[in-house]
Amino acid sequence: MRPCDLVLDLGAGSGRLTAELARAALRVVAVELDPSLADRLRGRWANVEVVEADAREMPLPEEPFRVVANLPFHGTNEILRHLLDDPRVPLLRADLVVEWGVALKRGLPWPSTLNGVVWSAWHTTRVERRLARRAFQPPPSVDAGVLVFERRAQPLVPVELAGDYRRFVARGFRLGPRAVRVEPRLLDPHEWAARYLALTASGRPSGSRPPSA
């Protein structure tokens, strides 16, 4: 992690992870919804700003930033959507501790999901490691994993077409083989992007049926 990085710790809790980030980053924003926990974090580190907010809804930075966080398991999907749905958000990388099942679902390129296909147009995804439940205090009911999203140097789809691309993929998943002549989950993000770009290059309207193989 470069010293100039702005890092968000979403769901900072007691501050165990925040303390490590404060030593490694120039600026840290610790986001915590619980008022009492947020109060305990304030003033402990000179380079940490504590924000009492819901990580699923808080305004995101307008400058490039990273996220390193142990996400609250019950809010994982909403936080992922908040971070990744809009590729104009200048997220460079997110290292996230999530439930092991979520890590596998999101980290594998196949079988694909609607959100996975769309997010993968602008971010690569991988599972960095598995974390046994005994590594946590108190231990959760399931194991966890470190899920990493990293900004692509070359996006699969131009950022300005993000809204149209989501509609295209959503329609393909909704119509299934009638639209793409194959089960949509069998197409990986690169195949989805190639089909979309072929459609736009042909000049067909965005509401058209996705091109078949």
C-alpha cells in the first residue's frame, strides 16, 4: 500500500483493522454506524477521520481511493453494489473480508451472475485467501474469505456505456436462452462484453435482443 493512499475501513467496529491501516496509509476514513463504537474511535489516530454512517449509503470519495474492510456479513451485497455499480466511482481496489460462500460466488468468473458480469467490465475479481472462523473473536458461524476487486487498466466496456450495458445484461439473464441461445450463466464476463460491443458496433438499438453465438 502506497503512503499516499486514501483508504476506507467500512464497518470499523472496535478499530482493530483501523489501527493497522493508520500505520500503513496517509489517510484513513473509518466508517462505523454504531454511535458508541464511532465515539471510541475518534481521536485515537491523527490520520484517521471517523464517520458515523451506514456504509451502504454514505457518499463515496470523488478522488481515487481503496477499501480495506471486514464487511458486516448481513450488509455485504448492498455494500458491494454501492461500491461497484457505478464505474465512475474512483475505486482503485477493495480488499474485503466476506462470508466464504460470498467470496466463492463473487470470485469465480463462471458460472456468472448479473452483478458479477457487470462489475467485471471494470474490475477484476479474485479470492485472495480463506479465513477459518476460529480466526475471529467472537467467531462467526461460517468461514470467511478475502475477496479482492481491482480496477482494470483497460475496461471491457467503456464507462460511459455502463447504464446501457447493465440493461443489456439484465435482459439477457431475464430472457435466458431465448436471447443468447445458451444459458446466460455459462457466458463469462469477457463473452458478455464481446456480445454487447458487437451489438453496439452494428448500430442496433440498445433494447435489441443480444446477438446469438
